[in-house]
Amino acid sequence: MAEYNPKEIEAKWQQYWQDNALFRTPAKPDPKKKKYVLVEFPYPSGDGLHVGHAKIYTATDVAARYHRMRGYDVLHPMGWDAFGLPAENSAIKFGVHPAELTERNTTKFKEQMLSLGLSYDWEREINTTDPDYYKWTQWIFLQLFKRGLAYEDTIPINWCPSCKTGLANEEVIDGHCARCGHVVEQKPMRQWMLKITAYADQLLAGLDDLDWPTFIKDIQRNWIGRSEGINITYDIVDSTDTVTCFTTRPDTNFGATFVVVAPEHNLATQVAADNKEVAAYIDQASRKTERQRQEEDRIKTGVFTGRYAINQLTGKKMPIWVSDFVIGHFGTGAVVGVPGHDLRDFEFAQTFDLPIIRVVVGPDGDTTSVTRPEQVQEKTGAMMNSDFLDGLPIDEATTRMMDHMETEGYGERVTTYSLRDWVFSRQRYWGEPIPLIHCQECGIVPVPEAELPVTLPEVTSYEPTGTGESPLAGISDWVNVSCPTCDGAAKRETNTMPQWAGSSWYWIRFTDHDNTKALADPKKIKQWLPVDIYVGGAEHAVLHLLYGRFWNMVLHDIGAVNTAEPFTKRHIVGLVLGEDGQKMSKSRGNVVNPDDEIAKYGADTVRIFASFMGPFEGSAAWTTAGITGSERFMKRLWRLFMEMPQDEAALTADLNLAVQQTIKRVTESMEHFRFNTAVSSLMELLNTFEKDKAVAPSALQTFALLLSPLAPHLAEEAWQSLGNDTSVTLQPWPEADAEVLAGAQVTIPVQINGKVRGTLTTDSGQDEAAVVEEAKGLENVTRHLEGKEIVKTIYVPDKLLNLVVK
RNA sequence: GCCGAGGUGGUGAAACGGUAAACACGCUACGUUCAGAACGUAGUGCUCUUACGGGCUUGCGGGUUCAACUCCCGCCCUCGGCACCA
């Protein structure tokens, strides 16, 4: 028999699968047995696949293959999220059209995916840069616009001077651009915004029922940042004006001694008109970036406006200050200072020598005045110096005070969020054009749906202007159009959509990828959605996963999709590190190319190693030693299937038990996305078989079935050599024989006072007395029982015997 | 500071409250070989013992239990997210 030659058999079976369209999606899935198994589609970069891709695609593919064998109708598609800056930047550098680069890269990606033996239904391939696709991305935008969920606004936004475009909040990490790492500036610009905040509550509530890792849900909850509080309106002395402050802690309001507004607040602007000092402070603050404010180590600065607000509870005058520690866009942009019970307020009061009043008793009954930061009591305690609240715990006091303020008419309960609307326009070429027209007469007019898609014009230069204008603004034939409403002179919107647009609905398109009349046929949407298993990275917790949920909810509200939540279950992949245990990067030179690995070891070995290297969610290094071990396993399997003498008589009761147990374990591992333990169970079975001179063909059949999702090429070859003439991937998944499992002998540890003193092997289902008798006969047990009295016997049937002695 | 996830051999890791370290890597010895590679056999948490066997061991300290990696309380450390969010 020939040596294990993965190159040969893998090419052969990949061709076979393609020729027989084995992974074509069933046209009419059984509604009770459908599985939509999806992995995040890639951005087809010029670098080709990374071994990290190999890990995540293999895992998802194993799940898809497993569920097919379990009898599910599976949708397992693939496509390309191809709009974005890297293609555009390469286009600028090499003078090639981004579409051409995309074409080149997707071809390469697809070849690599095929060579890994991934079971995608390629007939449903999609590409976000295809006008037939982005027509519908634009259509969704128009629905958002019509519902008032897309609006134009001129606000200071995050601007990356290196990418020369505006960014969404979610794309800024620690003050830097998520893509290029450059420091982000604040720049006021005309923007298209999506009103994701309108869905804040639904985005929050929907998380409860999702089968997602808790940490991802928590990141989203945190990002949405709901807080319930009250807006308190204070009168301003000698003025008809008022100032409204948001707080979650009105219980401490007897201790309020000042008010602070953000530099952007109207009141500040108003005062600045005839107060040079305030004007200078505002000007200075506006020139600081968020980063600079952080670097100042949170030292409190500020300026007094000369005005006073009245605290209704005490009748005291509270000076109104302006300070940049107050955030303009959170709450009302104004806070009421309670320096005894908020550390920031305390620091501010100390800096500017403002009065501090204690209204909550400190630990150990401390009622002295608050003079040190350690005394600032923020969380628990009973009220004091607070009239009708005295003695109440703070949570109860909060409710009472809210009721009081609402009754008195100067308070209004409100809910605020840290989530902000989505800055949706980019000043770059390679993205979906926003399908709107600016008409001098009619204002902003949507492009009629019949005229979609608005395709990207051919340009000679993709170079971003850097002025905040899109490069499309320079293409006059494209920009100048007649207004769809009045037919007068009008101009197209020249901003494009962000990278995230096309991926915010792509899972819907896979259900009916070439529909020309709708996003997808509602019947097909209903057949397949929601996505049952969605696999991807943790880095999208507040980007793609939040945007995607938002769009899906909007589409649900307009009746375009059947469920509000798009992704029922989510698996998060861990990082694949370089051989040195560091993150793979070109600059470190530790990048492993999956092509090289496949060429060297074969796709099955790569798949087995990717599965076996550790838990799916964990990060682990791609090491030569590790993959060599997986290669050894494949070679041993080859010898088992192809060289070991076969004889059905070799299947003893013990071996049959081992086979049945393996079925059970591998099945459980597959259900829980634990491919490392699936592989180790198969290794154990292989070890068992190798101890014999011959192996039973029926056991090999089962083995090939269990192996098939993980190492499909070798499994096909083995299946064929066992005399089968259909593909192993079409076979039903084996079921463990419950009778064999139940009837087996069991090995029970015998403990004395919780320490194992021996083991005994016996038939399962024995009663306690018999097991105790048998245990007493064990030599080592006898010795430990000598001169002792058994005071208690704990017997867990078929599991363990513990004798408690004195 | 706030929210979350983790901490088990030299390494990647297993383990419904029930024999901790399965499986694999690495290492040691032996076999095979002219030699190497590959392969095979045995061993491999620490420790006492010639042996039989015993003691200790899942970040640290307590607790619940016949029994704790697993549950509870308090610390320490690592990683991820948020952060002058009122």
C-alpha cells in the first residue's frame, strides 16, 4: 500500500466534491432541521489567508459538516467584504483600480479556501462591492433615511488625518484610529449620521436571550451604557434662565454646593459673550484633543461664570462654573456638584475652595466634615444633613428624592446612554455611494429606488482630498444631476458609506444571493434566518455585531426580515500566535502562511492541528512541533485504515465499548464546539486499536464517520477503501449504542476517608452491599481498615465508594 | 476606578462536586539503523522508600461537604473592555 500522500488524495476529493456539488444548499430546507452556520466573511487583503483564518474557517466547517451528517439542512456560505481602505490605498500606490485588486485577491482567497477542503456552497458567493449587492445596501440606507434614522448633522467628529476620513466612535481605540493607529482629531464636519441611539433599549434588551459569550454581551451593554437618573432644573439668580443637570444621585442634593457646565454648553457660550475670562477658557478647551485632556492627569481646571443657581432644597446659591471635566454630549452637559460624595466634585471643590457638605454617614459612623479624598463616600451608607431623607439608605433616599423633585415640578426622571449615533459618512472613494441628491429647491432628495444602484464612477485618482470632501466631489459628470423631484439642477451626495455598511446585512443576502427584486425573497429569509451559529472574532463586539443587530432590527421593523435578532449563537475564536508566542505580524517575521503548511503537511493535518491546538476560544501558538504531532496522527490513521489487517472478529466487547464511548464523546465535543477534545478522543481510540494485530472493518467504518468533519479527505479515502461507493460526507452521523454503554463493566475507585486506596472492576448496577464486600477484599483496603471502624459508607453507583472510618 | 474572563506539569491542555494531570508536544532510556531521519517499547507533577507502599500538589488564605480544579467568602496576579459618563 502506498504511503500517506495528502497532496494526491486531497486534490482528488476536492475535485469530487465540486463535481458532484455535494455542498449545495438544500432549496427547501426542513424548518425543524435547518442550520445556518456562518463564519464572518473576510476582507480579501493582498496578503492572502492567515493561519488564524485557517483555524476559524476549519472550526466552522467542522460544525457545518457535522450538522449535515446529523441530518440538518445546512446553509454554509462564503463571500467577500471587499470595500475598504487597504484596497483603495493599494490602488493609489500601484495605479490599479480597486475593483481589479479585489478580483485578484478574492481569486487567491477562494483557491486557498478550496485547498483547505472547506465545504462552502460557492453558488451563493457574494461580494459587497458588486453593484447588484450594494444596490441593496443603498436601498437599506434609503429606508433608514425615510424613517428619519439617517440624518445630516454638522458636529465635531473623530477625524483621522492619516486616512483622511471621519470615523465612527467605535473605530477609535484609546484616541487612535483603529485602522492605522494615527492619533484621532476632533473636526466639525457635515456628516451623515445613523440614529442607532433610537434602538439603544432594544439593543440592550435583546442581549438577554442571546446565546453569546457573556463577555461579549457585557462589552455591548457597557458600550450602550444605559443609566437611569433625573434632570434637575435650577433657577438662575436674577435671570429668567435655568440650568438643567443630569444626575443619578439626587439623594445627595442637600449636599450640592455648585454647578458645572461643559465648555460647549449654551450657558457657557452665552456668558462668554461678555466675559473675556470665560471666553478664553472655552477657546482653550476647544483646542485640546481628548488625548491632551487625559494627559493632563485629570487636574481640574475651570472658570466661574459670575452666575448662581438656586438649590430649591436649601435655598442656597450655587455658583455656576465652566469646566472641561464635564462632557458636553453626556446627559445635559451640566452637572450639579456634590463634593462630599463624588471624587471629581471633591477635587473641583478643593481646587477652587468651594464648600463641602457631608450628607452620607461614612464607615464606622463617621459624620465629620469631608476634608480628604478617602472620606468621599460614594456608594453606601445612611443619609444625614438631608431633612426628610435623614437615616435612609442611599437607594431608598434616591427614589424618595426623585419622587419629591418630580412632585415639586423641577425634576424629570430620564434615561441616558453613552452610546452615540453612528457617524456614517466617509470621505473616501472605495465605498458605497450614499444615494441622496442635494437640490437647492427641494433640499435633500432620495434617489428613486428604481434608479438604484448609484454606481461608483470611474476616476483617474482615488486620492483623498484631505479637506473633508470626498474624491467623488471632483467628478462633475457624476456629481451634477437633475433633481428627481423638480428636475432642477442638483448635486449628488459625494460621501461614501463606511466599511461596516456591506457587512451589516450580508447574512440576509446569502439566503437568496441573486435576487434582483428585493434584499432576498421573504420566504427564503424565513426559511433560513436567524443565523444559528455565527463564528468570528472578539474585535467586533461593538462594531460589526452592534451595527448588524441595529440594521437587522430596523429591517425587522419595516417587515423585511422575520426576526429582530440576527445571530442566535455566537462563538468567539482565540488568537493564533506565532511560534514565539507573540502576535503574528510582518514586522516580527513570525507570520505563518497556511499555503506553506498545506503544501508541507496537507490540509487534513492543518485542519487537525487547528482543531487540536487548544480550546477554540483560547489563544495558542502555531508551532512546528505541534503541527508535526498532528501529522504523525494522520500518518498513523493512514496505516490503521490502509495497512492494518482487517478482521471482524477483532471487535471484542471491550473494543466495541471503546468505539461506543468514542461516539458519545466526539458527539458531545462537536455539540459544544470543543474540537480539541474531539480529536483527543479519536487519538485514544486509535491508541486502543493499535494495540491489536487486527482491526474490525465495522469499527473502521465508524471511525471514518467520526473523523470525516475534521479530516474529510482522509476520511473519504478510508471510506472508499472500506468498500463504500458514496461520499462519507453524505452518511448519517453514528449514534452510540446505549445498551453497550450501560452494560459495560465499571472501574470504581475505593476511598477510605476520601483517599483512594484501591480500585475494583465490576459489573455496573451492583448494589452497595456487594460492592462494599468486594472492596473489603482488596489487599490495600484491608490493610487500611485494620483496627478501624466503618462509621459511614458513601456509594455513588458505578462511580465511587468512600468508606469513612475512625 | 468600574464591568467581564481567567490562573492546573517543562509546554498546549483534560476533568457531570466523585481516581487531578486524559490526549498531545517535549524530554530520558532502550530497540531498529553503517549513521541519521522516521518508527517502535518503557518512563516522565513534586517527594520519602531497595521494594510493597506512603506524604504533598490545581495562584494565596479561609469555609461548606464523606469528598472541592469545580460551590461560597476574602485577597493576589494576568488578560479583555470602558473610563473625568455625573
